[in-house]
Amino acid sequence: MHYLRTGLTLFSALLILSLLVNPLHAQSGDDQSDRTQPRAFQTITGTDQIYFVDQIGLQLLDRQIPAPGYIQDEHFKLGPQDVLSIDISGPLPIIARGLAVNSEGKIFIPVAGNVDINNMSLSEAYEKIEEALARELNEFELNLTVDRPRRVMVNIHGDIPYPGQYIVPAGTRLDAVVYAALTDGSVDPGQLSPRDMEQALMSTRNHSLRNISITRSDGESRVQGDLVRYFRNGDTDANPYLFSGDRVRIERVSETSPVVSVSGAVHSSQQVEFEESDRIGRLIEMAGGYLEEADRERVVIHRTEQRQTSRIELELTEDTRHNFELRPNDRIVIPYLEDDARSYSAWVHGEAIMPGNYPISHEQTTLKDLLETAGGVTSSALAESAYIVRSPVHTRNVRPSTAFNVAELQRTSDQLAQGFEYLQREDQLGTENRVHVDLTNDRELSETIISDGDRLFVPKDHRAVILYGQVNSPGNYAFDESKTVRDYLEKAGGMTIAADTERLFIIKAGSRAWKHPDDTRLQSGDMIFVDRVPYDEFQAARNYDIQLRNLRRSNLQLILTTVSTITAVVTTYVAITR
């Protein structure tokens, strides 16, 4: 039985090869030439299947592969230089690779010969090839794929800098040719990053990016391009693929062209060119979606018609989001929630009995209430040094009144530039968002109001004092209430030679306030800082000391010289008088 199956397989292979080389069913005229295997075809025969490779098709293949979704049956039409592959399953499988469509729109199919598939969709070509194979084979299945679609030619027109015909790679989307038509007239999708292309196109002011019309090669099918929606929402339908014969028209816009805007409780307020298919939901998505405090159930539209402005307030349902028809120059405003409709909360971190996030009443909950809700503090808490970090308040795109610009302040002040530099550095520390609180002070607990997003930090008491600066052994030292600053300095090995003995500070653990040792009580967590003599003064002092020593040496030498001279004179006088 095994030998019989092998013999049948070899017989079938020889029969198919004889059909390809010298077809038994050859007909006269053009039909004979359509069935003859091209010389550029290479046949590889095995015991289980037959491979066919079109050498011309292989030369056309490159690294380009069809983009996902590009092979659309209603738009993609096969033509010269398209490269296909087929798989024929049956008693003897046949695999053909690199099948190139020739200049006449025909493709050579093993067994069936040349098949005309010019200007056909993929499904139409499938039916045509299947019909040709059915005349030669029985009981088979066909699989047809596109290995490499050919380059396509599109026409771009309108009042634009670079109109004309463009030959672009298959799978090119609308944004690439629009960019070329408005900038340099060259289409190279790999030359510019998508982000750079988006920035360049979105800065366009004189040409429409939302009402780009695409007419397909049949002259009847039309597609609308909306690159603003594509860049804002990532909607690929608004940035369609281009096919051979497409005609793209880009309109010019002006200050009087109709617009539509969306603002209020959205992430990014937008004013864009009006497009007839615009709906409220789409524009909200283009504005980045809702803010957390947005009222998602209402929308207000201000409409101007015949120089009369009307206010339309709608309940925002699925129907109004997607079906309410907008008109040119409509102004959409998303309202904010009222305060009583919002949810407020604050956080407790660190040495609390139950750290976590707790609901609060807006502008009513006190620090005492929040601490009681968290169960109080642990026995290890450094309660005197707790602090609150305020969450930045949403400004609704208005600069806070407490914010300042140093350049503006300089115009109306006689303050020195050095003072402004210091002020600017202080502002950069962001200390306005940090509030020191003493959890052992009942009055402070009752008077401190907690706001939405506040974070209370209760540090741990490590029972230590930290020494910084010009001490010989800086670091942490065990806290002892009976010890003074001088005692800690002695434990740290004393001060260095560069220390300024008059500038000793205690930096409080919670408030980070700088205190003189005589004006505060040293507590656990505090820092002792020893400043140094300014470098310039230190150098000047050293130079002065050196000069003083040199002067003393000079004076001593002068005195010795004088004494020596006097001694010599006296000796000479005595010698003469004798």
C-alpha cells in the first residue's frame, strides 16, 4: 500500500510538470501562450508539494509590507507591479511565491497559466483565479495574499503651495501627502517623526485640516479627512489610506471661516474649524475629556445666528452626545460641578494609628477631626513636628493671585537685584504648600481647616539630634533633654577651624525655622547647624595674619640692625678715644 501511494504521488507530480512544460490540453492561438510557463519561473519539485518562484516578482519584493487595514476590498485594486502569493491545497499542494502582475495586468498562475486581474479587487481576483484553476484541478482550496502592493499615484489640488501628482508608497495615509503639499512637496514617510509632522501641521493657519475631501478613482466614492480629529483622538478613520487615482482637495481658510469651540471643565479648551459631522461627544474627546470636577450631565451651547446670541442648555445623554446637530460658530461650555456635589478627602501618613485617605466636609473639617478619624498618633510620633502638604488647587487656567513675577516686581521697586534673586529662590522652594502643625497644641488642632487633597505627615521620633556644618564629627546624636547645644558640640569633637563661633543655629524639625540657641528649646529631631566664616573673610584673615607676621619680622630685623649699628658706632668711638 505504501508503494502504491508513493507511486501515485510521483505520477501526479510528473503529470503536473508535463502540463507546465508541454501541456497536454494545449489549445491553439493565444490560449496556448497563456498556459506556457515563463522562463523567469523556477520550479522546485518535492515528494509532498511543489514550489513555484517568480524571479521577477522576487526582484520587486523589498522590506515594504502591506500596512494593517490597507488591503480594503472596496478601494484596493490590483495592477501592474503588485506582487502576490498563492497556496493551493489538494492531493498535491502547490505553493507559488513572488507572483508579479505584468504590465498588461496579468499574473501567471501555475497549472492555470496567465490570468487577467487588472483593476480587480482582491475578492474579484480570487474568483477569477479560482475559476481558471477549476478548469485544470479538482477538489482544491485557494489562498491568495498580497506580498507587496505597488506604489500609488495621487493628485493633490487646491490653493496650496505644492499641488500636483505624488507617487507614494502603498499604505501612505493622508497626513503625509498633506504635509508634503503644504511644506516642501516631497513625500518621505520615514523622514519625519509622527510627532514632528503633527506639530508642523497643527501650526497651519491658512489651510483646512478638518475638511479635506478625497475622491476615489471611480469618481463617485468620497471620503472626508479630518487631521485635527486624528491627532487629538487618534481616530484613524479621519486619516484614511490613499489609493491609486485618488484626488485630494485642500481648502484655504480665513478669519471668517466657521469655527466651533469647547471650553469649561475640560482638559484642553479648543477652538477648531467647523466640520458638519461635529458632535458634542467628539469635541469633548478632542479637548482631552472631562476634568474630575466637570458636570458630566449638562452642557451649555451659546449659538449666534443673524447677530443674535441664544443660550441652549441640554441634558447630556448618549443621544445628545452623538446626535445633537451643531451649527457653525457654536460655543460649547462644560459646566463645573457645584461644591455640594463633589467628593472631598484628605490623607494621613506616618505615625498615625490608622493612616489612610478619609472623607472630609469642604472647608469644615478641622485638623482635630481628621486626626480623631485616623485614631490619633502612635507613641513613636514626633507630634510637635508634623506638617501638612497642600494639594495644588485647580486654578481653571488663571494664575493664582499669590504668584509673582520677579521681572514685574523690579519695575516698581528700588530693591537691589541681589534681594530679588533671593526672593526668587525662596519662591522656588515651594514652601507655600507646606504648613507646620504642632499636634500637641489643642488650639492649633481646632483652628486648622483641612482642604481637599491635603496630606498630613506625622514623622517618627527617632530621639536624636542632628549636627551639621563646621563640626568635626557631624551626624546623629542621642537626644538628652538635659544637654545643651554646647554639650552636643563637645560630643561632636568641637568646631572646625573654619567655624564661625557666633553663628550657631537650631533648625526646628517641623517648621524648618532657624532659631538662635538662646531663643528656643532644643527638642528631639532638631538640627544644630554651625556656619562657617565666609571664604573671602577667611582668606582675608589668613592674609592679614601673614602680613602681620611679616611686619613683625621686618620690625625685629630693623631693631636688630639699629642695635648693631649703634654698637658698632660706640665701639669705634671707644677705640678712637683710647
